[in-house]
Amino acid sequence: MYHIPVLLDKCIEGLAIRPEGTYVDVTFGGGGHSQAILKKLESGRLLAFDQDADAMQNIPADDRLIFINQNFRYLINFMRLYKALPADGILADLGISSHQIDLPERGFSTRFEAGLDLRMDRKARLSAREVVNEYPLDELKKIFAEYGEIRHAFRTAQQIIAARQSAEIDTTVRLKEVLAPLAERGRENKFFAQVFQALRIEVNGELDALRELLIQSVKAIKPGGRLVVLSYHSLEDRLVKNFIKTGNFEGTENKDFFGNLISPFTPLTRKPIVPDEAEISLNPRARSAKLRIAERRHDA
């Protein structure tokens, strides 16, 4: 299967879909969430974004769906183009799809030998190969520390710099060989997953795109509309949690004269919703998912 949608029922429930409403799925992927939204719509319509051209093979024959082969950071531009502002709800599933992971040539998985790629948009200039072979020590260290949350980020960067002096590091297997001496015994998979996560976030500008999406969501969602976001690691979840609660990414609380929190959204999930063991057993990639739901405030 292209991709098993994570927490599908909870996501659809969180959107509180109105049959005549306008909705946006900013991460179409295999189309599972979009199909479920369309089932709830009658005269309403759905805009679906995905920067990966492979997702286009999953577009259903449905006049109510408009597919946009672009990064969701261009949300407002295309909503304006299709006269879809403001929407009744926006859904974002920030995980990479099973399809992307399972295609060896995409380089998303540590299981296969492949060129160092990691681009979600294959038309993009920057790939993991350039990052690994051209970035200076300080930048590599910053990426591994911030995006991979790797404790020995400096040594990881040093190891790469030393190895690439003699020959370009051009495959996933070669990168793993270079870094193998730093992997803690018994936790090798975890370490390599952190390395690849860091590179993927850098290559695709994922956190910047998420910040832009959240900022635009304030204008993109009508008062009373819903924001539903599925994240898969703490960096994403922290941004989503802080923005929903406070309207900024630092989590700084600003209050009005009466002591009420000033924020464009009201959180509807005090703690994130996570998959149960039954779902995780069916779809192990759901294990790290965290779902947060918020409602656009009328008075903000």
C-alpha cells in the first residue's frame, strides 16, 4: 500500500467536517486522509497539496478535489488563486510516506543502498549529497545537533569531513560506513535514523515550511474552523504545540488586560492524541505520531 493514514478517524473527527465546507489537506501523499474528507463532503470542496510528483498517481476522479503539486508553504497563494479563502479546516500529516521510505532510489531509508538524495521534491536543487559533501564543519554540526538531536554532533560532523577528503560520500551505505564507529552498540538503527532525519529536514527545509504553514493558517482558517496537525518528532510537535497555545513558536504567553491568553487558536487537545497499540501493530510507523487539534478563535 502507498501509505496507511495514521489516526485517520481522529483526524477526520478533529476537522468537524461540514458537508458544504472548504477543506485543505496540505500533505496529500497516498490520498488516504483526502479520500476520507471527500466522503464527508457534499457540495463542499477540497484543496490538496503535495510537492512530491509521485503523489499525483493517487488523485481520485472527483470534481470536488483540486490537487496542487507544490510545497504547502505556498498555502495562501493557491487558496487565493482558487478562491478558497478562508477554509473551514486544514489537515497536515507531517510524516514522510511509506511510499517514499520504501523506494530505495529516494534515499529515505537506512535499509537500502541508494544515492544520497532525500528530496521530497525531486526538482529541488539541494540533495543530501551536497549537504554531506559540501557543508562546512560548523553547519554540519548545527544540523546534527538541532535537527537530529545527536549528542555527539561535533564528532559526527568531524567524521564526515575527514572521510570526504579522500573520496566523495555518495551513497547511504557509504555514509553509514563512515559513521559506524560513532554508533552505540545495540542502538545503531536509532543513531542512523537521527542522522538521516537531520539531513532530510535540512534538504527539504521542513521546519521553516512548517513555521510558514502555521503562520499562514491564521488567515487561511475562518473563525470556528479547525487546524489538525500530525507530527512525528519532538521538533515539529514543539512548534505546533507552542503556536496553537500562544500564537508564537517560543511558547511565550501574552495576556490581555483581563489576564486571558492572547492566541489565534484554542487548543482542543490538552495532550496530543497518540495511536493505540492496535494501530501501532498494524502500522509500526505510527508509533511516534502525535496529533494536535485546535479551533480558530472568533475574537483573535
